[in-house]
Amino acid sequence: MVTNKNQKTKQITVKYKLYPEIYDSFKCIASDCKHTCCEGWTISISQKEWHDLQRLPKMPDFVGDKTVSDLVRRIPNGKGNMYAEFVKDKEGKCPFWNNEGLCSLQLEYGEDVLCKTCKTYPRISIPTYQAKELTLTPSCEAVLEQLWTKYNGLDFVMDELPKNQQKIMTISVSENMWRAFPQIHSLCIDILQCRSFNMSKRLLIIGLALKDLMKEFKHTSVSAWEQKWTSILQNPDVLLDLLNNIGGNDKLFVANNSGMLFKVLSNIGVNDLIKTVKKALEIKINEQRLTIETGKWKEIADKFSENYGDIEYFFENLMVLIAFNLVFPRVQTPEKLWTSYVELCSIYSLYRFISVAACFEKPTKEQLFHVLVLTSRAIMHNDKLREDVKEAFAKNNSDSLAHMAILVCS
């Protein structure tokens, strides 16, 4: 964190870890995986990992007479964790991924030989004022399978870290909202898991709560704010009239998401999904303009509900995981607080849109996972892309709560 030289800071010790219960139970399904993380990704490694590979007595038999230099190349001016990278084959596969769908390097030398990325994926570790937050990315189908089985929602565990894992964190003492992050973060998760409302309304409630927090950002008592909104959640009738007046618009919902899909995601590995969505919604592209049969949306949305039944719990679990991955909400400034909300809404909207449209012809759990894995790999592992999306909303004055209602309600 960057702080002003004249700003008072203090150091705190992060003593705890916070994680969803599925974190410890995650297990790679290896060769059974239909969306292997050993294909399509560029895996970079550190200088130490590069030298560790150089010192191995030999390469696995699977790679034949190839040397380390044939399989791992230096990145020009590379440093840190991007010192070198594995050389993918012509099909985009890791050179160590064998014909049985297993890592030949690990088979030869054990798990310790793996680089940090391969050891940890899909696990993510994020330091916050509250705790070291551990989570999983939904770009892995085994993680989605875990979310699918949690009908009653995700539970969380907080444990004390071993002394050797406790870290010192420097914070600005003037940033009261950052120090209040645990309360704000926790309430947002509670709202995401409040089943008195559907997912669209839960996201709108978060928007209302954050707007309330922004009114007096530097002076608001977070405890009072938390108590107020906790009380509202316990008495949902208070919000019903207000929420019912914030409506969606199917035409704009389809147009927004189609535009995002075609303009933003078209070059990053989801082209097959785009073709499927075009066919389902009868979208035509003429001179870079989209012609959309918005009436088709209700038809395929109804078909999706008919085929999958009530899987609101699954999207709830998915968005709770996303909120953890994004360290939601960002509380450094009022602007970051709101743009992080816009980001969360845009991700949810795209997930729902592409799930419904791309599962129209093949309404199976496997197809849904396929759609969500590819979409997650496109957006959750690309910080710049998400920044571009947020900037586009702001540039077009489309980042208001009313616009978010269009994004999340259909």
C-alpha cells in the first residue's frame, strides 16, 4: 500500500486465516478434468524455480531428448515470478503434460519439483487487515463441483496462523474504512447469502448499503451502519417496496452483455461460446453493429429455468467466492468502493447471461461448468480486462445504481 510521507502509519500483525470450508477439502481431479490447467495457460516461473529445473539430473522420459532449455525459456527482461515460462506445444499444452493427462515432471520427481503456480492453483491467498484470506478460483471445474454440492451455502472458518506464517502489515491510521474492512466485507457476504431475496435483489441491496456508506465516507460510524443494515436484513419487508421500484430491462440487459461479450471477450479464448450465444439469441453483426432478437431472451431464460430447476444457491456460492477473490468491496476511497461494486455486478451479469445463452442447446451440468470455467479464465485472471470494463461503465455514465439494476435484473 502506498502512503503519503507525512501520513501516520502503524504496523499490525495479521494473526489469522479466513477461508471457505471447501478450501481444505479441494482435491485436483487430475486426468478426469475436462478443462485441464495444463493447457491454454502461460505458466511463468521465478529465477529460483528456473535454476531448480536446470539442476535436475534429467528430464522425464515423456519429453524424449529435449533439454530444459527446449522446454522452459527465459522471458526477455523477466524478473520476479515472471523470470521464465514453459514453452507450450503447438496445441497450447504444457510440455510436461503426458498422454494420460498427468504431469510427467511430478511423476518423475514428486510434488516438490512443481513451480508455485502449479502447486497452488486454484488456491488464492490474499492478505487483508482482517486476516490472511484463502480462497479458490471458479476457473477450475473441481471448484465448481464443490460449489454445486453446497445447497445450504458456504460456511467460513477462521483459525490462528502458526507464528512463522504471521505477517506484519503497514496501514495508514487515517484510513478508517480500511480498518473497518472486516465489518464491511462481512456484511456484504451476509447480504449475498440472504435467501429472503433473489440474487438480483441481493446485489441491489449491497448497492443501497454501499451508497449509504458513501454519504459520509470519512465520518460514518461503520458499527452503526452495520447494525442498521443487519436490522434491515432481518426485516426484509422494509426493502420490498423500494426494490420493486428498481426494475430491470431485458432489452438493455441483453444489449449490455452482448456488447461486453463481443467487444471485450472476443479475443481471449471464448470464441466457441460467442458462436453459441450468437446462435441462441439470433444475433447478427453488420458493419460492427449488433442486431439482437431480444425477444429470444425470455424464451431461452425460461428454458434454462425449466432444464436446471432452482440453482440460485449455486450462483450464490459462486458470487460469494468471487467477492472473496476480489477482496470486495475496495474501501480505500468512495470511488473505489463504488467501482468495486460495479465490477461485482458486471461479473454476475455476464455469468448469468452467458450461462443461459450458451446452455440453450445443451442444458447439462457439464455444459454449465464448461461455460463458467472458460468465462472465469477470461475475466477472473485478467485484472486489466476488468479495469477496462469498469472504465467503460464510468466513461459512458453507466455506473449508477439504476444501471446496475439493468445489469443484474432480467
